[in-house]
Amino acid sequence: MKTLIHEIGVIDKQGNKHPVIFKSGLNVVTGKSSTGKSALIEIFDYCFGSGENTIPKGVITTNALIYYVALAVNEQDMVIARDPEITSKAFFRRVETFSSADIVRDYFSSSYFRPLNEFKKHLRGFFLDIDDVDESLAARSNRRFNQKAPTPSVRSFSSFILQHQNLVANKHALFYRFDEKEKRDQVIEHTKIFLGFVDQKFFHLSQEKERLTADIRRLERQKETNKRSSESYKQKVGPVLSQLYALMGFQDEPLSLEMVLRHPQDAKDQLDGIIVSGKINHNSDAITERYNQLELARNQKTTELRKLQRKASSINKHIQEEERFVDNVKQFSTPKHIHISAFICPFCHTEKDTLRESAEKLQQAITKISGNLAQARPMKAKFESSLFDVQRNIEVVSRALTELNQQITEIEETEKQLVEQKNLYESVLMQKAKLFILLETLNMADDVDLEKQIKDLSKQIKNITKDLKAYDVKKRLENASAKVNEYMADIGSYFEFEASYKPINLHFSFETFDLYHLTPENEKIYLRSMGSGANWLYCHVTLFLALHKYFAELGDKCAIPSILFLDQPTQVYFPNFNRDTSESFEEQKSKEAKQRTEKEKTVDEDIKAVENLFSRLSICCDELELNNGFSPQIIVTDHADNLRLSNGVLFESLVNGNRWRIRGLINPIQE
């Protein structure tokens, strides 16, 4: 997202303004130690919604009344600010055209301060238009209070735009805030949103696909339930139909079971004309034949049940025996010592070895048996599985036997009613009613409507899947990584990596956010294993320049602000500059040269490396301005000064008056 910082500043407690003005492209703030250079990145971070004030304690924090940042997002000017005394609120004010002269103490009216969460959401609206990033509503329902997944925040942008002093050449970390796993995971997860690969519609489509898929699974389960119910009712129709035909005295089936089950409603219509009083055959012995068949079937099932019960009893006995055997084996132990006495003839007093040999064989046999018993594999699990199968068969046979008993009882009850002078046709009608109830149930279990619903839902899912496929997030992330890797190969070739890493072949993944150097042997060397502060610095700078080059090419599709802070990148060359108190950079260089040993590089050699670093930053900005019509704004805070850039740009134009050797950020300080 095209973003430009106009000004970062402080209003002190006396009402005085202390601004630092920036322009597009590369900006340099240079100066000695303890002048407030590193405070600029912290002020920006604090005004950009950080919940923690990390501005270094000292002159600035003692005197500051208001911290502010004036910036433009897609040419919309605004001022954001924080009052260190009111940590729960932040200031936001939109302006037609920013003018530094407008920034005075009274500009920061209390009416423009909003609760911090509201402030961040409002500011996010200038970069992103998204409210719901849940791809799964089921996952949301599992969260406490059914909370939505965290939506992208402007705080996530800071990982791409801030390289603090302790991070810019760090071998263990690349991105700001990634030391907290939750924030790291959120940034990685939201990157596809930041790069414009997905929008709000993508998440709604994902949620709708999940919902429809769940509906199909529910209908499929209902269909399966109906199928099982239908099969159960079908099994009941046959006995009831046979009983009805027997009561009517039919020797032949007027309507077969197969035809009845094929079309239950048509069967009901036909049976209404068949099951009438006038068609009862009172002379038929059909009911007697059916009774005898049921009796025979009951006897067979009873026999089968008894066999299964005996089998279950036998298995239970085996299980008990095996349990006793295992307990006995555990108590059995091999004798450690066997005492063998010699056999001596009482007459000739000759000692015989036969007893000793027998004893030794006995010892070997005992040892072998002990080993076999110890290694014996238990059979309980197999017995239990067999018992489980038998018990299930017992249940099936018992249910069948119960149904046969019910049918036999019905015939006996009917005959009893006839003896009591009741009408046979009444029994027929009762049996007919029972049959029709079953047939009606079969009609209700018809799956035609379910099939239609499933088909309609499947069609909707197919269309949604097609729409989601058009986003092709995974492929676009892979292409984005490949593009960044291509840019890193070019940018990194201009930096002085150690010889063992030349040509530098850095690889970065938007899916994992890992960075490594790939050797010709395809060995991955991660940042932490590369060694040398210069290598770590160049990896950071190469990656972030490549990232912002890619962001710039995406234009308005990319939500990430086109800003990059680099705080003290030259510290790997001038580690002693943290005690820089000189009136000029030349004077500090002389001090540095005297402190170095003969084995160390000369200051001039390091200056050349630093000049090359700033040259590449300047060239990168110029190229992006030429190719895209705008350049990321790179703000470098450092001790280095009076450098000669290889592209002919005057270093003084980059400093633009922000040289703090005599003064600091707050100047003058009112006593």
C-alpha cells in the first residue's frame, strides 16, 4: 500500500514541537549516541497502535507530552498520536492536506482520542476491508464464547516494516514480534490477505462450502438411517402378509411379497380389493399349515439357540482356565540349585554315575519346561473375540425366536376368539391394518426427496469449489516466494557476503517464513548457521528489500505499508559506535581506527562496505520509483555520515537536515 511518512515528532510539556521531516525514497537520520535516533522507530511503533511504550527512557520520555506521526495512505493524509499518560487511547485525525505548521499543542484535542482497539480497527480500514477471516465455522464454534478468529491488524504490518537495532543483524530472528508464537502464526496466516490473494468473499465461500458439506453428511446419515429402518420394516412385512393370507384361507399368494415391497402404495390399493369378507375361504387349512411351519421354524431356532448357548459356556470355561493357568505360571519359578547325591553300592562301595546323569537330564527338562511356560502366549483375547461373535449370534437368534413366538401366539389368539363366537373377518381386518401401517412406513422412508436435496447441495458445492479454485492461494504463495527469491538473487549479488556463500542463493517461503542459503549441493544453510554479523545483516537487508520490491509491484492490491525502518544497520562494522560522543563522524572514525588491532579490518575497508550498503538502498528506491511510479520509503537511523554513494546521489540530500551531532530529537530542552 502506497504509504508515506511526512513527519515524526514530539510535543514537549512546554508545548514546543520537535519534528523530524521525511521525504519519499531513502531517508537517513545520522548522529552520535543518545540523541534519539532509535527512538524514532519506537515512536512510530507506539503511535501505530503498540500496546507497550518501548521508547527508551531518558530526555525524550521525561519531556514528552505527545508523540505523533503524520503520514499519507494512498494520498490520504492523517495524523496519529499517543499521549504517554493515557495508554488506553490513541489519537486519529484525518486532514485534507498535511501542513507541519498545523501541528501545535492544541491540535491534539481530546475529542480525537479513541479507545486503542477502536483506533486500530479504524486505522486498519485504510489498508484492509475485511471483517471475518474464519474459513471454518466449526472451528469457531469450538472456541470459547464462539469467538471469531483474530482479524488482520495494523500491528501485523510492523513485522514487515520495522527492523530494530537488536534485530537488523540478528542471526536468530528475522521479523519483529515473531518471538511470540501466536503473533508469528497470525502474521503468516494473514499474509495471503495482505498480499491481496484473498478477500472477504473467499472466507464466506469457505464457510458456505463447509456448511453445505456438513448438510450433505447429515442427509447421507439420514439416508443411511432410513435405509436401515426400511430394511427392518421390510423384514416385518413378509410374516404379516403371510399371516393375512393364511387367515383369508388363500393357498396361493394373490400378490407376492416382492411386488408389495417394490411399490407399497400400489400394493395397498390392490389389497383393498383382495382382502374383503366375501373372499375368505372358511374351508381352507392354510392357517393350520402356517401354524405348523412356524412351530417347525421355532423348534429349529430353539435348537440353534441352545447350541450357541453351550458354545458360549464352553468359551467362558476356557477363558477361566486360561486365567488360572496364567496365574500359576506367574507363581512358577525355575529352581536355581539342584543338589545331587552320589549313589554308592553298599557291598563293594563303588560310586555309580547313573543317578547323577538322570538328575542332570531332569534339571535340563525342568529348565526347558520353565522356559516354555514363561514364553507361552496368552489366548484370552482370541477367546474373548470368539465369545463376542457368539453372543451377537445369540442376540440375532433370540430376536428371531421372539418374532416366531409372537406369530404363533397371534394364530392361537385368533382361534381362541373364533371359539368365543367372534367374527373371523375382524381378525383379518386387524392383520390388514397392521400390514398397511408397515407399508405406510416404507413410503415415508422413500429417499427420493433426500436424493434431490443431496444433488442440489452437491451442485452448489461444485460451484463454490470452482470459485475458490480461482483464488489458487497455494500456487500464488509459491509464485510470490519464487519472485522474492529472484529479487534476492539480484540484490544479494551486490553485497559482500563471505566467499563460502558466493554466489548468494537465498530462499524464502511465504508459507513458513523461513530463510536459508541453498548450496550447489542442495544443502540448506539457515541464517543461524551462516556466521558473521555482516552475513546476518545482508540477509536481513536483502530479504526486506526484495519483499518491498515485490510489495511495490503489487501496488494497491498489497495492504502492507510501503515503509521500511532500518535502525543502526552499520553496527556490525562499527560496534564501538554505541559510545559515539564525537562532534563529527570523522572524529569518531579516528577513534575507531586507533582502537582496532592489526588483525582487524581497517576503518576505510568498513566504510567502503557501508557506502556500498547505502548505495544499494538508494539504487533500489530509484529503480522502484522509475518502474512503479513510487518507491518504498526507507528510513535509516545510524551513526554513519558523509558517505560517497556509487550512484552519484549526494548523501547530504538523504540526511535532509537530520544530522544530530550537536543536538538531538528534542532540541532545545527547556529547563
